[in-house]
Amino acid sequence: MTSTLLSTDLPGVPVRHGKVRDIYDFGDRLLLVATDRISAFDFVLPTGIPDKGRVLTKISEFWFDKLDVPHHLLSMDVTTLPLPADADVEALDGRSMVVRKTNVVPVECVVRGYLSGSGWKEYQKRGTVCGVELPAGLRESDRLPEPIFTPTTKADQGHDLPMTFAEVETAIGHERAAQLRDLSLDIYRRGAEYALTQGIIIADTKFEFGVDGDELILIDEVLTPDSSRFWPEDQFEAGHGQPSFDKQFVRDWLLQTDWDRDSTPPELPDDVVAKTREKYIEAYERLSQRFFAWK
């Protein structure tokens, strides 16, 4: 079993390489290819996670189909595009989405339903999360009284930075900002409610939106373990950090090494790769109630 660290090259097709996803431009449509690359601490690691790209693509496909919201997915069939004659269709299959091209809204729409990560750190110091005041006495991983919208910038390089709602309004206008906030909160609530019936807590997530004409549509990935914190509901216990369905095995292992987080990351051991792959697949199978298998 091998991982596809780099997507198949498509000669003559403009491409933008992200940390874990490659985007090919076909004019009015885009081809999003989810590779098996994995990132941690702002570095792409030299070891991939086999099938990760296909699992994340299937999770996004599941949510696009389930959520009653306009989205960019057109087809999972890459042969609907005018691919170069020598394109390796088999390598692209299962990890690719043909999507509508949009004008991307320059805001990361983060929604938090539980107190964790950087939000917990800020709360301990100031009683707020991204400037949103919260009740006193909350513990790490506590469920918030109501989900909160905590947007950030979309940085091409470096870290995304928190934005106030007023800054979002300045950037994109009052009406569009309110639409982003309300839609993000609604999608999160409905997705988190369903996931809980399958034994998964979605602690927080981030959405991206684009504009096609005058229509605001959901783009990129949606409610995956890469864009969200997934916790097993049957192991949940507030007051400390939670086990997760994402790359926690990878982060934990890296923290135990002597890697300085400023140089080339080390190769991941086989057991960490295997456990991480298992968690991604478990998340898909729980959500979809379908068995993951790939030819």
C-alpha cells in the first residue's frame, strides 16, 4: 500500500499546489485533487497516509450530498474534463472532484461548538475566544452554550489571523458578512447534530465559500477530519484534551521527537501511518454508514 504524495501531472493544465491538495484549472471548471500528503505544524511531512485523499474526498462528497446548501461539486468523474491524452486517470480516480469555478470569499469561516485548541488557550488568559466573551468557569473541551462564529483571514503563506466580525464586514460588506456567518452556523449545527447520531462530536470546523454570479456557494472540503476536530462521543470527558479521528497520532509522535519544528520533518514510522489511516477511515465509515474500500 502506497501513498500518492504528489498528484498526477497534467501537462499544459495550469495548477496550484497546496499543502495537501492540487487544483487544476480547466477554464470554467476546476479539478480538485486530494493527495495523501499530510501536514503538521505548518510543514508538509515527507511521509504520506495511504488513501487519505480518497477518504477525505468521499467524506466531502457525503456531506455535499446530504447538506441542503448550494455547493460547487459538479461530478466525481474526472473523465468529464478534457484531460491530456496521457493523463493517469486511475491515479486521479476517487481523490478528485470536478467543481464550479467561483470567486473565493477571502474569509475562513470558523465555527466553534466546544472549547479547545487555541480557543482554550485564549479563554484561560482572557475569558474570550477570538474576542467573543464566554461564561466564566468553562473547562477545556466543554460544549459552548451556543456555537460561535470566529472567522480568520485566508493566508496564502503563514498563519491565518483572527478577524472580528466588523473586519469581515469591512472586507466584504455587511450583507455578505451576515450571510457568511448565518450560513456557517447553520451548516455546522446541522452537520454536528447528524454526526452525533453516529457517535462523532464535531468540536469545531472551518468552511470556505465562493461566489458564482450573485450566488454564495459552499466550496473546498466540508466537515472532514482535516477541516474539523472530530471526537469519539463515547470517550468524551470534558476537563482535558480529547482523542480524535484526525492526525493526532502524527502530532503526538512529532512532539515526542527532537524535531525542532524549523527544519525538514522526520519520516513517520509505519505504526503511526497505519493508525492515522485507520482513524480517517473510521470517521468516513461512521458518518456514511458505508464500508471504505478501494480497488
